[in-house]
Amino acid sequence: MPFSKLGLYSSLVRGAQALGYTEPTPIQAQAIPVVLSGRDLIASAQTGTGKTAAFALPILNRLGPHRATGPRVLVLEPTRELAAQVDESFQKLGQFTDFKSVVLHGGVTLGPQRNALRAGVDIVVATTGRLREFLDGTLIKLDTIEVLVLDEVDRMLDMGFIEDVKAITRLCPANRQTLLFSATIPPQLAEVAKFALTKPLRIEIAREKPVTASVNHVIHPVSENQKLDLLLGLLKRDDFKSVIVFARTRKGADRIAHQLRLENQACVVIHAERTQGQRVDALDKFKTGRCGVLVATDIAARGIDVANVSHVINFDVPLHAEDYVHRIGRTGRAAATGDAVTLVTPQEANEIVAIEKLIGQKITVVPVEGFAYEGGSAPRIDPANPLANSPKRAGHQQSLGAGGKQKGDSGGNQDKVYKGKAFGGGNPKWHSKGKPGAQWRKSNGG
Ligand code: AMP
């Protein structure tokens, strides 16, 4: 069904077309008519499915022209990046309509946000912290809100913002329309939904397989102390053009970035401890292709929507299986394809089980020659262990068990060579004789 058949004004259909959207995605086809009807909605959809336009288009449709009566739409987002990105989507989709919006988030001075509020806005896109700061003053009241959007609510729950969400919801009029979007709907969300929504319709998209089919998943078994070398090797490959490297912790992200730079591998970093200026600058460099490698933590990367991310590399296996879905949602977005590469140590192997259960598929194990689990132990042959059961790709040389040799102390030729299709099957781009790190420094002139 084309956008023109969904009951949207032609100016909004043009807005969608200007972004290259020819057809609504499933979540858009289902949610747009519901939002237009004024009903409350709970929608769960996998990340990267077009969730933003699913609420932005019908909301803009409902709004009509700008009125100086106070904000009529409030969208709550868990992170600054996501807030900025959703506001940008409103701007782009509504470029042929007349409305004013402001994005309120921390990490930047209050001045411009204050000025925008004073001038009068129709739509407020906010993180809970900065919004509450403003609510303590007199510049904004929520009693004119007609539509409340709670976006990525599972993440707000994880981040401990749910009480804030409830407090803000209480300040909105009872007869508002409320839309709740969440990639996953954990049981705790039922309570929030009961609190915030009235007789909601529920839409579930691809709950069975929350991972876009266009992503290829690969596991590389590796020992902890070789992860960095493996990462460096991957990043040197031609097909790793635009890569997000995920670390579990801020310190871990900083450490990876530091090590990459020591090896002359340019990268930018985002995590919650970086200033807003640094975060914006890093994302901008990555989005515009001036830097091909972004090192990020889960929370900071949540809002990232970059076209053509070729690879997501999980340097650390994520703590929660849901985070895997969000991480790899950064690649293979919309119709594009991408690769999700996870570096797995024996200690992390069990966490893969939960991930495979969630995504409903086994992840292919592709040993990389020269890298293996410490001490040469191959993955356990255990039916409960997906590493052992995963299909091995033809053409891959099983190098597990060669752990003792990979340090180059055998005297033999221990060149590290990527083989097989999972790496594009191309020519080996890098070699390491002797201590891998040392060789990197040598071959990169660093
Ligand atoms: P979202 O899930 O809202 O973050 O959207 C994921 C990506 O899909 C963004 O890059 C959108 O611009 C893109 N997108 C959203 N809707 C469509 C559509 N109908 N056709 C093509 N791309 C879309």
C-alpha cells in the first residue's frame, strides 16, 4: 500500500517521498491509521524498522498548522542522540508543513532551548532529565499536550527513568492520546502501559525475529588478550568501511580507542561520560564518513542511525541479549545489508545462548586462523553450547587448538590470514609473524 492511501495529507506524503520512502514499512502501515484515529497505541517493532515515521507522520497530520498555544506534542526519548535524531525526522518529514519543534536534552546550554520555548513550539522532543529541569521553571507546561509519545520505553526502564516518565505523564491532560513504542515489551512495561494508556491497541511487528534479516551474524572465537589484534585485523580489511565497535563499559571503549590510535587506526568515541560537544562531533565525523570507525557503549549508541554501516563489531558480548539486537540494529537498517561480528572468549560463550534464543537463530562460528581460545581449547561439544553446534562454513580452516602457536613462538610460519567467505574471501590483507601487537606497530609504521 502506498503512503498516499494511509489517510495522510499530501504534504506529508511528499515529505516521506523526499526522504526516499516509497512504501510504508509494516510498522508504518499498521500504526499510521491507528494514530490518525486518535487511539492509544502500544507498538513493539524491531529496531530500524521505521518506527519514528510511524508516529511522526500521523502526529504531524493531526497537528495541522502552527498555533501559538503551547506545546501540543511531547515525545520522550531515553538518550540525547535519539532525541536529536527524532527531532530531525520530524523536521524532514514535515518539511512541507508548518510547525515548530524544539529538542530538549542535557549536555548543552539552556539558552537556545529557552529561546525556542519562549517563541512557541508545537512539538517538544525531550529526554526526561532536561525536561524536568524546565518543568521546575515557568517556561513550559504540559497541560496543552494532545499527544504523548513514550519512545524506546524498554530502554528508559533499563536506565532507571521510569519514575520520571510517570511523573511527566501525570502532568499531561488525561484526555491526551498516548503512544508507547518499545523494541521489546518486558513485563514491567505492562505496569507503565496501564498507568499511561487508555484502552490501547497493540501492534507487534516481527516479535519472533527481532533482528533484521539483512544482517549476517558471525562469531569469532578468540582469547581475551588477542581481541585487540583481531579487531585491528578486521578494521584493516577493505570491506570494513563504516564500523561501529561496541564495548560494554565507558572505560573499555576508551581503552579500545586508545589502543586503536596507538596502532594508527583512526576512530571516534561516544559514551555517556563524553561531553555533548564531543559526542556530536564524533557522530558527525562518523556519519559524514570522515572517520570510518566509531567506538561506542550501548547507551550512547542507542540513537545512532547512520546509513550504510557495513559492520557492527561486538568487542565485548553484550550483557543483556536485548542489547545485541539494538547493537546490530545499527547495521542492515532499512533495506541495506550489514554484518554483525562478535568476538567471543570462552568466558562469554554462554551469553551467546541467550542471544541466539532471542534472535531465533544460531550464529555461525568462524574461527580466524591465528586466533583461538587461549590454550588451544576448542569450543565445547555440548548440545547446549551453540558455539559447538554452529555450522562451520566450508573453506574455513579450523585453527582452534593452535592457541599455543599463535604467538609465533613455534618457529613456523604463523601468518595470520583471514580465509573464507565470512570475511569476503578476499586476499589476506594483513600478516603477523611473532608477537601480533608488535607486528602491527611495525607494519603500520607506528
Ligand atoms: P527508525 O526505525 O525510525 O530509526 O528508521 C530506520 C531507518 O529506516 C531510518 O534510516 C529511516 O530513514 C528509514 N526508513 C523509515 N521508513 C522508511 C520507509 N518507509 N522506506 C525506506 N526507509 C525508511
